[in-house]
Amino acid sequence: MAFIATLGLLLSVMCPSVFCFPDGTLGSHTSVQKAQDIQKQLDSQTLASINTDFAFSLYRVLALQNPQKNIVFSPVSIATFLASLSLGAKGNTLKEILEGLKFNLTVTSERDMHKGFEHLLQSLSQPGDQVQVSTGNTLFVEKHLKILTEFKEKARVLYQTKAFRVNFQKPHEARKLINDYVSNQTQGKVEEVVSDLDGNTSMLMMNFLLYSGKWNVIFDPDDTIMEEFIVDRRRCVMAPMMKMEDMTTPYFRDEELECTVLEMSYIGNCKAMFIFPDQGKMQQVEASLKPETMRKWRKSLRPRVIDELQLPKFSLSKKYSLEEVLPALGVRELFSTQADLSGIIGVKNITVSQMVHSAVLDMTEMGTEAAANTVDKYNTWPAKINPTFVIINRKFLYIVSEPSSELIWFLGKVINPLEN
């Protein structure tokens, strides 16, 4: 499964703090590590719950605005972009951004917010993992503007941002430069993140995130067959369905919400959760998406032998104009003439006219790469009297997360696997 999220400015990777005793000396390695691990766990738990709340709130807005379309987006990508943008925001603009992200500053300070992102993002891909994450943060600035040193240094240190001078007075050339840069950095997965620019543009923040993971238990491509996928009451399509028999994987039947929850692992830390509502129950499940629902599913998942799993093979590509989405979460001033981003270049006459989030998702038998090396095959088990079949042949939800941090990296819905 491959994902790319392209957005204004993303992914903070901050410098780790140093733990000291009152006398100024460093504690023993074990004490230092233990204290850091405890702090990271506390930060992770707090931020994971906030991120989950933001993710589901944003999902409901996208689902309402796109009722008959597939959905794919990266909640942490958008959240971290807004958190980084807050470095240059002031007044009510800053307040709306943080509240839109579901942060309560009386409970969690801005410092703790950034520190939480640091710890969570550092936990995604550890040395030796076969999950690969490539990120890039870039600031394109009109050549006659000067960025404030404080913002520039914070952006560089906290978000590893690269800065390029661009002549926005020549929109065609600027657009080509930006799109070529993103295309090169994302290995051609995102080719045109900016479709239009005009001479009034003064600053553009761009991020890319490339995620690659291989299934821990692969599907055999020879077993993929064409089967009916129910789009709605009036329409079915023939879609390629990946098939696996006699696999052991975490499973939960949620009788209250009338849906089946199944989880598959990547080699490394990340997992994909599939939520398959009963016929006619999608809206009920969507309305129930909240942090406590996610916690219930995680706690209830238990390894179970699935006699047969069928999952559609698909490729999704979406681009969202966040200036049309975020106001529903209370982030309004950012896109108006009242926006105060004076912490970036020292003046208030900067407005965000366009904020784009793009995501690409490919789900195949191997995970990310169809040509990937074969890994462990599924185990075989004796036939059972009451077999368990999970045939995902109508609309479903999916969540990609890193279990130790509980951070949601990708979230979406598949209504028709044949459409982007």
C-alpha cells in the first residue's frame, strides 16, 4: 500500500530534549532512557487522542462534501501542516488553528503540542524497519520578500524546511518549478500539485510525504479474481479482488455498530485497519467515529483464523482544497483578509488563498510494490465446522496507523475501487 500526502508544510522532526538532574549532571543511561520513554508515552497518548479527534472530524466534513466519492487523506499531514503554520500565526488566527486541531491550550501548551509531534513522528520509522518514509518541507517565497529570522530558524530546526526564492510575477515558470520539484521528490507519484498561480502570490508552503510498506502476509497475485463489488443499491462493478485463505489476523465483530473490523500488518511498525459496515450501516458507523470508538476497536481486536478474506485491489488519487474544508472545523480567519500571519514576514497583509492537500493510495497484493520480494506466506489450518469469511465487496473504511503511538497516518473510504 503506497501513500503520498502533499500539503503546505508538514512533519515536525524536532531535536530531542536532554534529561538532567538538579545538579546539572546527566543521569545514568538507564534513568535517562526511562524518563524519556515515560515522557514520550505521556505525550504520545495525549496527542494521539487529539489527532484521532481531528482526523474523524475532518473525515466527516469530507464525507459530507463528497458523499458518493472515494476518500483518501493524511490527518497527521494536515495537522502537522497547520501546527507548523501556527509558528507564524498570531491572535485569533492562531487561536482558530489550534482549536481546529482540537487542542485545548489550558490542558496542552503549544510547546507540548510540538514536542508531542516530535515524539510521535520519530516513532514511525525506526532503523531496520522495512517501512520507508520520506518527507520534505519547502518554502517558496516571492524573491523580494524577507522571512523573519525567528520564524525561519524555527521552521528550519523544528520542521527541516528548505527555502527557495521564486519569481511569482512569472506564474507559469513558478508553477513549473514547484510541480517539477514535488514530482522529483515523490518519484513521480504527484505530478501536478499546483494547477494555477497568479502574480499576487507571495508565499507558498509545500510538503510531501511518501510512505511505503510491504504486507507482513502477502496476497498471491495468482489468486486475484474479478468479482462483483456493490457500489450502491442500483449498481455493481466487476473489480479485482485479492484473496487469501486460512490466515490468522486481528479481528473483531462490533455488534453494537454492526460492522466487522479486521487488521493487517506491514513489515515494521504500521498496521492497516479495515472497517466493513453491514449493508446500510455506513452512516451509522461514520457518525460514531471518535477517539473512544478507535480505542474500543483496538482493545477488542483478537487474533482469529479467517478462512477466506477478499479485499479489492485499487488505486486512489485525491486533491482537496482545504480552504473549502477547514472552515467547517472553525479555521476561518486564516483564509480571510483578517488573517494574522505577521510572524512569518512581519506584516499582516498575507492571506492564504489556496491550501491543497493531495494523497495517492495504491493497494496491491504485495503492499506497496507489485514487484516486491515474497515474504512469509500464510499458515494453513484444518477445516472448521463454522468457518469465518470476510468478503469486503461493498463500501468500507480504512485506517493506517502506527500502533505504539496510535497516530492515524491515513484515513479514508472506498465506495468504488474502479474510480480514483
